[in-house]
Amino acid sequence: MTTHEGITQAADRLTDEIVALRRKIHEHPELAFEEQNTAARVEEHLRKLDIACRTGVGKTGIVALLEGARPGPTIAIRADMDALPITEPAGLSFASKVPGKMHACGHDAHTAIVLGVASMLAPLRAKLAGRVMFVFQPAEETLSGAAAMLEAGAFADPIPDAILGFHNWPQLRTGTVGWHPDAVMASSDAFDLALKGVGGHGAHPHLAVDSIVGAAQFVTQLQTIVSREIAPIASAVVSIGRIAGGTARNIIAPSVELSASVRTLDADTAARVEAAVRRILEGIKIGMRIDYELKWTKLTPVLRNDRATMTRVLEIARDTLGPANVVEMPSPSMGSEDFAWFAERVPSAHLRIGSKIDGHDTAIHRADYQLNEQMIPLAMKVMTRAVLGLLP
Ligand code: NI
């Protein structure tokens, strides 16, 4: 049963059940930290398999443990459960039944796949040396669920020896798996800023301190961080996504609010960007008399694969799908994934699993997003074998 063939047969037997489960979850999408029904479905499936689970870990998260008959390492596998505030167009027989909410990132499939992995591993417990930890995470889209689970003790007892993660990838052919040797996805910092001047009559600027001119200076100076302070071969993005200030043409605005996103591929670059933002703000304070309030939030670190873990997982993926179907991705993404918090604690490997529907060009987080359900049994096979391959 633990043979390649046994795993393939087990996955094929379970495919209809797991696809049906994915479709049920797809019909009932839930946003970050609201995944009550999804978590209940997960719990029900795990209890049927007689796998012990802890619920409410980081609000709606679940940590389940499959105990092998003999002692050994603990290998974790993680699925994210949340959906997005997007309205799904009509068309699919199992389209979202909740207006304004849609599984437009495929986390419904991720959850079903890891339940499929649990279904495949549960009958093997008598043969296992070690434990398998199943992590069902809320709120990936807001980059806050993983940290909430860790804070709630997800890794307190036991601490996993490695963790596996994956994301479906609609640009990648179904039947293939993509990987990165090192950094996979960017760190994400966010800052919210209030620039504070003094309001006044538009005709009497000398009696006021104009926060709009200060904001204009700030936004312009911010552009020199990436272009003049970060090494050209390093990667950083600093984007202001929101700016608000002022009420009327003849009133000098007393304050301006800005919100920004910062992405990098290493902690040193992230620290340099933060230091530069703070220095520029001090300069504006001295030079323009504009005070500020800055709230800096570290949403997630860089997601980095562990080389040894990834090497083992790739051997298994090549053996499962054929060497030509395991492709090194050309560059990391400047998008972020809060699996990075788990990966910061324990060695990890994160895969992109091809989910392309031929002739349908789409991307995650779009209303026309769809995944190819043929990726579901393939992912179950690769991930089940990867877990087994990391156990003795
Ligand atoms: Ni996603």
C-alpha cells in the first residue's frame, strides 16, 4: 500500500469523494477567520478517519495528528481554507451560493486535497514510524491566519520536524509541479501613515503647514528608496495604495493619510526599506514642520524553502509525475504567502501544483478563475508520497 502503485490506486479510488467535497466547499465560501462551516466539514472528515484534532486554533484553524504505530519524526502538511470577497459569475454547477464571496484562489481544493491525503494516510498508521500533522489554516488571504495559529500553540506539542505546503497554479500545465530552489515568495510589510500639518485658509498658506505638499514630497522621495538605496540585484517594491486628505479647494489640509505595501526577498532589504522610510519622515518633519504617526506591520516574512527537504520532495515528485513534469520556476513571486511563518519555524518545502485548464487563461484572485480538477488526484499522490518520503 505504501508503494507507488498502492498510493496511485488509493488516490484514484478517493478522487470522486474528494472532488465532491471540494465542490461543496466551493459552493459555501467563507472569508478570513469566518471559516466556521469549512472547519466543521474538515473536522467531520478527520473524525470519521479517527484522527484526533484540535479545533479553534487561531479562531477557526484546526491541527490534527495521525499517530503512527512506532515513534519517529512529525511531518506537517498545511492547507489554507479561506475565500475572497469576489462575486463568482454564474456558470459552474457548483458556483458560489454566497453573493460577494468566491473561492477565487483555490483554497477549497487545497483543503479537500489535504483531507484526501489524510484519507490515504489514515489506513497506513500501523505501518508509520512517526506522526503526520494536518494544519488547516484560516485567513491566508489577509496574511494573518498562520501567525494566529502559531500564537495559539499550533506547533507547541509536538513541534513538527518539517512542513509541506503547496498552491495550485493556473498558469502551470496540469500534471506539472513547479518549484523554487530558495526564496519562493516575498516578505510583506504594511505601513499606515498620518502626516500632520496645520490647517488654514487656502489663501493664507504662511499661517498653515500644508500636509498635502508634505505628502507629495514624501511620495516622491519614497521612489528613491528602490532606485537609489537598494542594490540593483536585490528586489524590493514600495507601493502607496491609498492616499486621503483635504476637504475643499480653499482649505489647507491639516492631515493626510497614506497606506503602503512593502515587498522584499530578504530580511536585510526589508530592514533597509523601513529605515529609509523612517529617515525620510524625519527629514520632512525637520524640513517642512510636518509631524507624523507611523504604524509599521510585519505581515509575513520571505517564504524560503529548505534545501534538504525540497530535494527529497522533488525526488518524489519526479518519480510520481515524471522528471519532465517537475519544473524549476524562473523567478520568485513578489506576492506573499503566510505559510512563511511556519517555514520560518521548521524546515519546509512549498510547491506550485499546475492547475491550468487548456484554453482558459486566468489567474488567481480573478472572477474568471477556475482550476482544473484533474490536479486534485495528482496533488493527493504527490503530497501523500512526499509525507511518507520524509518519514523513516
Ligand atoms: Ni491562495
